[in-house]
Amino acid sequence: MTPEPRSGRPRASSREVLAEAACELFLERGYDATSVSDITRRVGVSRSSFFNYFAAKSDVLWSGFDERVDAAQRHLRTGSAIDETLIRIGEGFAPDALALAITNADAMGIAAELDRDRAIRQFRLQRDLAARFVRDGMPELSAEVRGGALSAAVLAAVWAWADRTATGPALRDMLTAALALA
């Protein structure tokens, strides 16, 4: 009897396998010394396979978080409750490449890159939150300030969670606490 063929992409080219290989290389060589070609060679796939999953090398670290924030942004546009939408970013979020990068930023040589990418994501979320607050009737300045506080709380919670993934609360709980402070 012949085994049934597996459906979908082979594991060797999955997003998770590419991210794992990238993180290994970032730890071994440093972020700047690791190329996309190095990552694809480690996994045994083509560069085009890498770009099927990621737009750039830095996206390896952020893809899981970005997917969740994209979903949150869609929910914000449809009128979902703001705090619930932001807390949902952390539901079931397991430590991934981003958490590994945050905790090993110096060893990977990516502290500055993480800070830059964090600011970009924080601003994108702030912009969507502020737009939602304005649609809900809040004055523009108040909307910008409130959106900035909430988006900063989300990213601060991710950083605090990453530092404590082995012993601390789940990301959802960290988000709840951070949003209450904002």
C-alpha cells in the first residue's frame, strides 16, 4: 500500500521553519551578517519561497504579531470594542521569533532594528486607533493622544511578556494590565 500524499506545502518551506532557521542564524552570526540567501540555504528552499512568506528579512521577526495587529485593525474599522480588540492580539500567542529576538536582541545585534520596527508598528496602530476615536466623535488631539497611549501600551506589554515568557503571565493578561494603565 502506498502512503497518501500530503496536502499543502512541505514543512521545509513553512513560515515557522524559515523563522526558526533565521533566528538560529541571527544568534550564530548576528542579524546584519545573515542574508536571506543564508536563511534559505539553511532550510533548503529558494529565495522565492522565502518571499512567499516574508517581504523582508525583518518581517521574519514580526510576522506573527503583524497578522494579529492586522486582524485588530480590521476589527477596529468595523466598530468592535477597542479594549477587547487590543486584548485579542494576545489570545493564544505563544513565544515566537519576535519574543526570541526581544530577549536576545544584543546577541543577535538587532536592538536598533527592533526599536525602529517597534516604532513603525506602534505608529500604525496609533493611527488606526485615532481614526476610530475620531469616527466615534472624539476631538482629533484627544484621539491622537489616546491612540498613542493605547498603542504604546500594546507594544510595552509585548516587550514585558517576551522578557517573562517562561515564568510570567500570558500575553493576553499583560495586554489587559497595560491597557488598564493607559
